[in-house]
Amino acid sequence: MSDLIGELTLKIGVERKVLEGAMAMFPQLNDAGAKAACGAAMAESRRNLVFLEDQLKEALAQAGINEADASNAPQLPLASGSILDRLSHSDLPIAAEPPTTSSQQTPARTDSFDHVRFDKQLTLDKVKYRLTEISHRLATEQRVKEGAKNMLNARRNLTTTSTSRGSIDNNSITEELKIKMEESNRKVAVLEKAKLRYAHLAPSSSSSSLDGSVDSVSAEDSITLERKQRRSGRLRIKIIRATNLSFRLATQYETTAHIFVDSNSKLATKPSVQGTYNDILDTHVDRAQEVEINIYSHPGGTLLGLVWFKLADLEQDIAKRYPNGLPASVDDAEDTWLDLEPTGHLLLRITFEVTEHSTIQPNNYSNQHRPSLVAITDNSAAASSTPQKVRRNKAVQKAFPKNGHLFYPIYSLFNQCAVCNESGTKWYQCAACNYTCHDHCYSNVITKCITPSDTSSNSGQLLKYNIPHRWVPKTVLNSWCAHCGSMMGPTSRTEQCVDCGKCAHVGCAPMVPNFCNLTPEMAKLLVAAFEEAEKREQAEEMKEAEVAEVLRREKTLLARRSVNAPPAVAEITKDVEEIVLLGEREFEVDADAPPVPALPPSTASSSAGQAFLDAERKAKIDKERLELIQKRKEERDRQKAELERLRKLQEEEDRREAERLHAIELEKLRELQEQQRLQQQQQAEKLRQLKLKQQQQATPPGSPKAIKLEDFNCIAVLGRGAFGKVMLVEDRRTRNLHAMKALKKKDLIESGDIDGVKLEKSVFQRVSEAQHPFLVNMYSCFQSASRLYFVMEYVCGGDLMSAFHRKEFTYEQSRFYACEVLLAIEFLHQNDIVYRDLKLENILMCPDGHIKVCDYGICKQNMPYGAQTRTFCGTPNYMAPEVLQHANYTRIVDWWSFGVIVYIMHYRSFPFKGDEAREVLKSIMANRIKYPPLDSEAVSLLQGLLNKYPKSRLGGGRLGSEEIKQHPYFDGIDWNAMMQKKVTPPWKPTLKNERDVSNFEEEFTGEKPVLTVMHGKLSPTEQVLFDNFEFISELAMAAAATGATMARR
């Protein structure tokens, strides 16, 4: 304790001398910038003094020493009237400085976010927290710096004969590595200064213990901590100004603020001389962990200060500050001052609306805990689920299940693939165990997902290959973890296999499967063998399902035939059976009848002749009786023979009828398949001719005829998604109204969803070519330097969810919408497209009362009957159980979603409760669906569509939608008239004019219809990824040529 008191006394003396010198210098300064910097240094010293003096008082109290006897040194006056108190409040954020509190008072509970705020009192907890965070960040940046240097040297020494495209990619990665190394150099310098800043305030014992715990915490707890701290939601930040930065640089140059979310740049403010920005970031983050804000000089890019915080900490702070809900605009949020490292302060306003926490609970998706599709018995544990109110739900982030892993795309320069052991930039990382591989190596993963709690048995492998690694502690200069793929340096706690040389974190080593010395080439061969076996198994299952389907359909048809029109053979058989039964009853009565009573005894006067006559009569009666029994027995045998003959005749007739019906069914199926094949060929030929025509008429981007953003007037915002927004726009050439979807290229690259956008364009082309009445068509698509644009037809009635909340649907209205949605999904399936996100929000209301299905963002092509996929996507309340279980699934998942929509329209609630995928799956598997009183045909339809077993689900056979159309629920529907929109809609939305957007969410329509300015440019290599994106439909070309207003449905 005496050492601590002496240390604090010494630090107080040093801090007082610094403050005294600054106070003496302040009157002699004439430059306003120099005065501001000096005032900031004085405020910092005063804050440090208050903290150190409070710590000294606490130490003296614990030691039982009188404060007056502790030191005879004169106290520097800090009372009112000193030069510090006379400083202008406009020069530094004195108003935000917290009032001083006595160390004897119980401090208020603080959250982690409070430790990065300047307007919170400096405490020992804050000093320790900041010192720990800075030490972690410094160690990470040093590893990144060293790794970038080593990778850069390795690429310089490479001598390859790669293609020109490969050379471009390698040069791009090299440039990115150089930029990353320069950035790490800047951060290391800044963080070292920040570490000295807090090391001066922390007791020496605390500082040393914190430094020693850095590696152990990051190695063992990083996976669990990272998973728990990830959040998704809407993040809004308004950067107002930065003050008290480094005087030498901040006064010579302009400054700019940059916001990063998980190292991905989201906003760069305009340069400002005064450090005042007033720029707003409004973005949706998906499973993000950390926000970092950097202040740079401009030009030059020198890092002046930075601050970072966890989104999980921000969530707690927001909940504490706004208990009654978030403000409508970020401008209405409270001012927040943050501490910049190593010096300076940042004023901002911030809100964060959380939509979901970490979506993956590893124990719930491991093989031991995954629910199975088992029958639910009728007992108390399987009670009906409570109806859940229908409200909007966002789709989950697209994920890729494989062997229990749930992979999400990430972008990083410093990883190594756990499959092929090569570097790269685009990765898939498991949300549960952090297993990392290339996006193109994902299909070759042969390890199961095992979480740290399951690592004792090392059960995460699928092969019989079982040679365990022999791990030993090892200090390596630079290597990559064999599991998570991240880079490890000398400060990491590392283990290395003495046999194969692989390295892994101490926390990751138990999760590495027993594949010692298994080469990537051998692993590929094993994967191919697995896939071949899986294909054979799937083919056998499909064959069994088809046989079961044919038998079930034949049985149903025969049952209907026997009930509706029983044949003559059946009538004869019934009569014969009645005769036989009657004969058997008579025969049984005669056989069991009591014997004929004996003649009364003769009298004394009877003679011997009379006795003889009686005996002869008895013999005759017995003989007649035996003859009658024999005759009836023969009659019974004859009747049984006749019955057997008739039964065989009926069986033969049934067999022939079944064969005839089966032949008719097969003929219908062949005709349907032939029609589909011809239709696909015709559509493919039309698409080929259309592409050829477009190539002939194509003009390069930038030419006068090319479509560009300036050709449209933005009127209103209609919606917002993960990668951009949808706006109502007017074509300046034709005066037509369209819906325009704008997607940010940088977000698409970082999320690895470029292929998804190309697929969406392909689906749009297929739909637009057919001009389907119940699917949204596309007019054109084009691109700018920073965004992609889809120009679609504008459906002004809002979505079906809004209409659902405005009025209650009648039975006929629900059936009408179900028919049109059915026809839309039927078209997609006929073109081998699975929709995968069918929900009320994706069904739009036309002004004439019809509907259109929109948003093809997560569709998948090349999905004919029986084809399977495993991508985890959709909206939890509408997802089929096989998707929720991360199992293989086919296009019949759309019929489950269709059943959910029909259920909602009839019952005004979801059939299963839960918001997240895990909750919905648990509800589906544990509960029976509750069907309140409704038409029996509607209940029968829902029971068929919401069948937990895909093979038995209605619409799951080869006939698909035809099987659903034939259900009694749709009796009386003229499908041709429905397709031609000749059926009068039961309701039409109310519209004031064609620009009325009142049917859309006010949350979006209230926004300004402008696109956020994008700072920074994509590299040429990145721009190549979006080549050949432009497309103009025939409809758009005709409209542009004639200037005619197109009819909007």
C-alpha cells in the first residue's frame, strides 16, 4: 500500500507541473489554434489530476493514514478564478465534462459504452478497460502489420506464369496488402501513444497484470465473446464535429471522419477545416460486432485519432438512455461526446435499432441437439401453439449449411483456407465454431461443426480416417490457424502438431478433426465419393417416393370410383355374399338341431309289426335328413365356388381398371412434361433471340442512348433492404412511373452476394419475357460507378401485409389471392425456379385489385423436380421445417410457405409462434397446428400444405401445382379465366392519384428520396465483377421509342 501511495504522489506531482507549465504558457499564445490546443491539454491534465487525487484519497483511507500528514507539498490551486476556469467554453467541450464526485460516494453503475464517453467521469475501471482494449487492439494491429509484410514479401518473391486475369487479381491483392500495412503502421503509432496515456494513470501492478492477460483472453474466449457480441439492426450516426486533435496536423490540414463497421468502410465525411461535418450514416448491419471511427488529415491521410466500441455495448447504452423508444430521427437523439485516442474528442448523435442478436446457437444445431422430423403424439406435451399476431418480419441473412456448419460470407485479407491451405479475400465462416474456408471450397468441407463444449471427443469428422494430431505448445513467428484460418503471431498462444506441422490456437486445437497428414487432394477424392453416394441415395428416395405417390393416387381414384359408380360385379358379389351367409346360418341351425323326438312308447296291445313299421319310418326320416344336409352342403360349396369366381372376376376387373387409370395418369404426365419441355425450349429460344437482338442494339455505357441515373426523377422512398433502397421514380423521357431498386456495389462485394444479384437479374429477364400477370416485371437494369439499379414496374397498392392490417379478408377474398399466388409460383416452378421467400410482404396489390409477387433476390434457378439445395435463407415464420433444420430441400418448400399465407389470410395469425428460426422450428416440432372452425375443404388444404414431411406434402409430386389445383378447396375455379385476369377482384385499394404512396410504410415514405453519397472508388478488378449487367427489355425499348405511357396493372 505504501508503494501505491508513493506512486500516486509522484504522478500527481508530475501532472501538476504539466498543468502549471500549460497555465503559464496560455497567456503568451496569440494563435487561436494554439490556444485551443493548450486549453485542451490543460483540461486533460485537470481531469487526470482529479482522478489521481481521488485514487490517492482512497489509498490513504485504506491505509488508515491522515490525509493532512500524507504530504507537505503545497497544493496547486484549482479553485474558481484560476486561468483554467476562465477558458472559453467554445474552445473545448467543458459543458460535457462530468461534475466531480467524492471517492467515498458509491459510483453509479456504468456500462462498457460509458468507458468510451468523454462526458463520463474518469474512474479506475475506465482506465483499466481502456488500457485492456488498447492493448488488445495494439497486439492485433501488430500481428496484422507483420502478416501483411510477410505476405507482401512472399508475393514479391513469387515467379508465376499466370494468365493476365490472374495477374490483375494478384496485383490487386498486392495493392490491398500495401494499403493495409500502411494503415496498420498508422494505427500502431497512435495506439502506442494511447497506451502510454492510460499506463501513466493506471497503477503499475494493474498495468502489468493487464498486459499479461491480453493473449490468454483473446485466445481462449475470442470465439465465444465474438459470437455473443454480434448484432443486426439499423445503425444511424450523425458525425457533428471533432475537437482537441493534434494541433500541428489539425491546423495545417483539413480533416475527415471515416466510419467502419467490422473493418468495412460505411461513411467518409467531406473534408472540413474546422472539424465540423454534420454527415449522417444510415445503414443496416448484419451480425456485426464493432464500430470504429477514425479522424484523418486531408490530404495525406494521417491518422489523428480513433475510437471504437462494440454494438452490444451500444445496445445497452441505447436501452438505458431511451427507455420509451428510440427517437424518430437521429437529429433528435442526445449529444454524445466520445474520447478519441490518443487525444481529442468527437461529438456525435447515435441510435441503434436491434432486429436480432446472434442468430446461431451452436448447441441447437449440433447433431446431438438437432430436432428430428418425428411424429407428434397426441398428449399434453404437444398442445396447440398460441396464435401469434401477424407482423412484418425480416428475412434472415443468407447462409450455407454444410455438415452442421452454418457458413456466412466474410471479406478478409488475412486468412488461410482450412480446406486447401491457400490465401484469398472471399471467405465462408461458420457462425458457431468459426471454421473458415474459401467460398469455392465450401462444397469440399468434410468436417462436422463442433462447438467448444463438444470438443472432448473430437467427434467433428465424417470419415473413418482417424489419425489424431499430437499438439504441443509452440511459439511461432507467423502462421495460420488450421481451424479458424486467422493469422497467429509470437504473442498468440499456439499449439503445433509434431507430425504434420499444422498450427492452431489453444482454443481451436480441440476442434481440429483427427485428419493428421490428410492432404487436400485426398480430401477432394473423399468428398467426391461422398457426393456420389449421396446422389445414389437421393435417387433411390425419389424412386420410392414416386412409387408411393402412384399407389396412393390409384387407391384414391379406385375409392372414388367404387363410391360414385359401383360396378355390376360388385352388386352381384354383394348378393352372393348375402346368400352364402344366409345358407351358412341355415346349415348351422340344421346341423345343431336337436334330434327328432322318438315315437311315444307302444302300449301293451301293440304288435311286433307295428314296431317294425316304426323302425322303418325312423330309418326313412334319418335318410331324408341326411340327404337334405348333403344337398345343402353341396349348395353351400357351389355358392362358395361361385363367390370365389366372382371375386376373382372383380379383382381382374379392378386390376384392369387400375392399369387403365395408371396408363391415363402416365399419359397425362408425359403430355405435361412434353408441354413443359416445349415451353422451356420456346422460352429459351425467345431469350436467345432477345439477347442476340440486345447485342445487336447494344450501346456502350456512357453513350447518349445508354440508361443512366440522370434519366429519372426520384419521387419517394418505398422501402429499404440490406444493400440499398427502393424508390418511386419517373422516367424523364416517357413520364412513366417505375420502382427503382438501388444496390451498393461495395456492400455486395463485402457480403459475397454478387452471384445473387446476377441470378435476380436472370429471373427478372425470364419473367419479363413472359409478361406474367402475377409477377413483377423489369424494364431495365444499369449501373453507375458505385451502384447497381433495377428499374421495375410500379405496383402502387402497397403490399398484402398492409391490406391485411387495413381490413379483414373474407373467405372468397382469401381464396382469390391464393389462386393468383398459386399461378405465380406455378410459373416459377415450370421454369425450374424456387422462390424461397414467399410472404405477405412480397405480394403487392395492383390498383385494379389483382396481386403481383415481387423480390427475386433469393430465388434459385436450375431446380427441376427432385433437385435439391441447402442454402439457409428466407423469413423464419414462413420457412419449411426442412430449411430450418439445415437439411437438403426441394422446390416444394414454396408450397409450405404458400400454406402459411393461406392460413394467415383465413385465421389472421401465424400457424406457429416464434420470431427467430430456432423458435419457429421448436414450435413446429413440438406443437400441433390449431385449426379453429372453418370450411372443411380449407382445413384439408392447409393440412396437406403444412405437412411436416416433404414427401407427403400436397404439391410434392411430379404434378406439383396441378395436384393443388385439383383440391376441393379450389372447386369451381376457372383457371384459364383467372390467368387472363377475367375474374373480378373482390376488393381494390384506395388511391388518390398515381403518385399516392400512402399504401406503403410511412417509415420509408417519410425519408428524402436521395441516394447517399458514396466515398471511395472500386478498383478496376472489382468493377470487372459487374460486367454485362446492363439490360433493356423490349417493353422499355418500345416505351422509350414511342413515349407512350405503359398500362400499370
